[in-house]
Amino acid sequence: MSLAADTREAVRQRPTLYNALQAGILNYTAAADSLDIDGDTDAIATALRRFGESLSTADNEEKPDRSMTVRMKSGIDRVDTDAQLAVDGVGFGSNADTEPAADVAAGSPSLTAIQATGDVDSDLLATVLDRLRIADIEVAATGVADDTLVVVVPRRAGATALRLVETAA
């Protein structure tokens, strides 16, 4: 591979570096020093700058406004059936309609599901997860299917999570 190809591959392996490069806030020389690539630091820095220019050109296209409805449903626990979200046999649903799963401790704190319906996709999910991480909100489960995105968070964080999902669009 060429030095430029090695540099692009190294950046793609480090999401934070990729995001900084995409945003145009990267110190190219410092980043070049931090990468484990054989080559001249100035040449690697130049490859980073060129890669960043290609990202900012491709990614600065105007994104369409998302049309979606966001709802919050409290009283969510791990359940065995009728799950609002299920992955590999682990389901989350309303504990008012269904008995909690057998391994859920009595009196365990319930969860809240934030459900966005409409123009949702994995890019929106990534944005939502980043915002929840920054807000220090633990995510118990999440998923995207068809036109629905669901994020399950602790009950006390539900209102904040709702606002973060609404503004992520």
C-alpha cells in the first residue's frame, strides 16, 4: 500500500481521529506522530491533510431535515415475551403488560424506552449514542429497524434522553 492508503486506513481505525479530521480541527503533525506508520512525519501529515479535505468535501453536502416522532415509554424492564426491543433472546418491554424476565430482581429500577419513528437510520443512532455518552447516560439497549429507533435508558434519565434524541435529527 501507499503511504496515503496506510494513513487513511490508520485514521479509519481511530474514530476520534477520523471525527477530528472530518471536522477540520486536527493538528496534522501531532496526529502524524501518533500514528504507527513507517514514513516521514511531514509526508504523513500531508496525507492526513489531503484525506481531511476529501472528507470535508464529501461530508459537507446538505443533509435533509429528518421527519420523525419521538415518544417516551416508562416502566420498561427485561421481559421474556412481547418485547419492544429484543436481541438474541434478551427483550425489553413494558412491565405493566408483561411479567419481568425471571432473572430481573424484584424492585429493580425500571427503565425508559425512547422511540423515534420516521426518518431514522444508523447514522442517527450513532449521533444519539454519542450524545448520550457525552451526557453520561447509560444505555441498556438500542436498535434500529425499518423506520424505528429505540434507546432504553434508566428511568431518571428518560426526559434528558428524549430531548437528546429529538435534537439529534
